[in-house]
Amino acid sequence: MTIMVLVVLAAIWAAVLLPPYLQKRRAFHPHASIGDFRNQLAVLQRTGDPYAPAPMRTPTGRAMSRTDAQRRRRDVLATLAASAGLTFLLALLAGGSVWLLHLSVDAALLGYVAMLMQVQQQRQAPARGNVAYLAADRRPSATQQALLRRQAN
């Protein structure tokens, strides 16, 4: 009986003292810092540019093409529109709190349409900026303007 109590106490002490000892040994191991550095680099790569939009991905993990994204947006818009119509009919028939459901679906539909318009405006904004940039390039520089003035006089 006494031996059994000693074995149990030794197991408890080992469970308490062994993890910190192993953790200290792992912390001072030379490869630990390299592994930590790689982990930190992986985290930085995942975060990337906070202002760059992340590419949409399919369930398989591959990046979504532009046509896939357009198809998905069209499907979501159609689903929201159908939900708005259905909840409107249900609200007409049942009334009461179904109107709140209909209004929330309408709000979701309007928010999605606003988001689609914002995405389209952002996509067109760089093109407009490039046109202005090209027009600015066609204007003569200060030295060219000075040469033109000399030639005109």
C-alpha cells in the first residue's frame, strides 16, 4: 500500500515538474528561434497589405475568377430579390411580425445593391485617374513651355 502511494506521488510530481523543464530546454534549443522566425514570417505573409482586397476563394481553396465572382454576385442578388418578394407576399397574407422580416430582407437587398455600386465605382475610378494622368502627360512641361514662348517671340 505504501509503495502505491509513493508511485502516485512520484507521478504527480513528475506531471508538475516535467513540463516546465521540457519547455525551458526547448526554448534554449538553437532551432527554436528559427522556427519562431518562420512562424512570424508566415503570420506577416497572411496579413499582407491591409488595404489590398483579398482575393475571393472557392471552397476548393483556389482564387475565384472574375466570371465566377460575377456569377456569385448575380446569384446572391437574385436570391435576395426572390426573398424580398416572398416575404412581401407572406407579409400581405399573414401580416404582423412578418413585416419586420420583410423589412430586414429589404434592408439586406438595398445594402447589397449599395455595395455592388461601390465596388463598380472603385473599379472605374482607376480608369478615370489614368485618363487624367495621360491628359496631364500631354501638357508641355515648364521647359517646353519656355521654349515655345521663345519661339513665338
